[in-house]
Amino acid sequence: MNTTKNTKKKNVSLAFGGGGAKCFAHIGVVNVLRENNIPIDFIATCSAGSLIGALIANNTPNHVIIKKFSETLKRVTWFRPTISKKAIFSQRNFKNIVVDLCGDVNIEDLRLPMKIITTNLNTGKLCVFAKGNLKDTVAASSAFPGIYKPVQIGSDYYVDGGLLNSIPADICRDEVGAEGIVISISLDGHLSNKIDRINIFSLFYRAIYIPLINNRERIIEENSDIVIKVFNHHEFNFHNWKEIFRFYSVSKMEYFIKLGEEATRCKIDEIKKLLDPKNNLE
């Protein structure tokens, strides 16, 4: 028996998806991984997951992140109207938080390798940033059309990467290879099948959400070793979809972090088995 087979360290990558304020759950996931000495070698992020991902990749302490968000509680701070025909709200607060906690740095300057997913509005294609200004790329990755205006980087305009790939498990797989471990964090709940009270808003929501979730489920299924479904027990409908805007709520922030921790603890034994080379001996 060859006792040295497959003893090489396996790189671990995390795919952080979008979900607005629910992205605080990513902090809870990382908390539990670190508590259990699970290494994190790479992260790929999209949408609001890019905001939290940038802070984690910078190794910003959790208590500092929480304190910073707690200082910006006023709803008007997060939803500051912008004078523009292209959007409703300004992203000034997103950029300020990144700069205050990370500095006005580039992606390649972060302590943990990171790639940020965006959609190129000019070409209609996915664009993955591994280099470039961090605050601008995070803003672009989170710029859902109509809510936030497109972000110009170079000569092109970029918007939310979630339009094409909201949980980039495939980017993680390309980075760590077949022997690496891809952990995808999904912030989706299950779609409510009660449509007896359907209205124009819920109809519009479903028209957008259904194709997006089917696409990301395919990407996750094809590329992940572990999927942590933080909100799997939540019914996802237009009413509670509004929770994604609660960046200004400390109670929601703490609740989402707790859910991330609980969901990860349920998967921690599976993750440890994948990392333990003794499980691969012949």
C-alpha cells in the first residue's frame, strides 16, 4: 500500500454569491472554517458577496467589519438617492467602506487571492477581475441595473455579475483544479409555490429570479464539492426578498452571521473528511 498517495495539501476555495444584506452570512461561514482550522486559499465573489469577500480577503477582523457597518445604520446612508437617469441609489457607501477598511488598493494587493465577477454591459459577457482597483470592481460587481448605475472601468461599463453567474463555483474550480476543494455558499431560499395572491411586483420578481436561480444551480452542481445552503429553510418570496436591503440593521446583520455559522457547522465534518488525506488512501 502506498501511504504517500494523495497527501499533497488540497487548496480550498470559496464561492461567495449575491443576496444583498444576506451576504453577512459569509462572515459566519468563515468564522466556523477558521475555528476548525480549515484553510482558505482562494475566493471568487459576486454581487454583494464581493463587498464582504473583499474585507475577508483583506483579513479585516470580524469585529471591525461589524463595527464599521454598525456606524452606518441610517437607512438614508445606504439608500442615498442619486441624480441620474441610470439608477435610483448611489454606491458611495459601498466604496467608502472598502476604502476605510482596506485602503484604496488593487485586488492583487489583498492578502488572499480573489477574483470578482461582473457583467460587461458593452459586450453582454461575463468579466472576471483578478486585478484592478478594488473599490470600483466591488461596486461594479454589486451594481444591479436600475438600482445602482453601471461602473465605468476603462472604456467599458460593468454591472452586477449575478446576471450571468451569481455563485462562481466554476471560477473556483478553474483556480484550484480537480484536486482542490470548492465550497459554494448559497444565500437562496426555496421558491414559494403559493401564487394565489400574485401581483405585478411578485410576477416581476419571479420573472427575474427563476432563470437566475436555475443557471446558478447548474453552475454550483457541476463544480462544487460542498454546498452550504444558509437559507435553505427560508421561503423565498417577494415579501421577504426585501430583507436583502437591510444593510442598516444590526439585528439582521447578527442574525445572518449566526445563520452562516449554523449552516457551516452542519457541513464541517464533510469538509474535514475531504481535507483529510487518510480518507484517500488505498
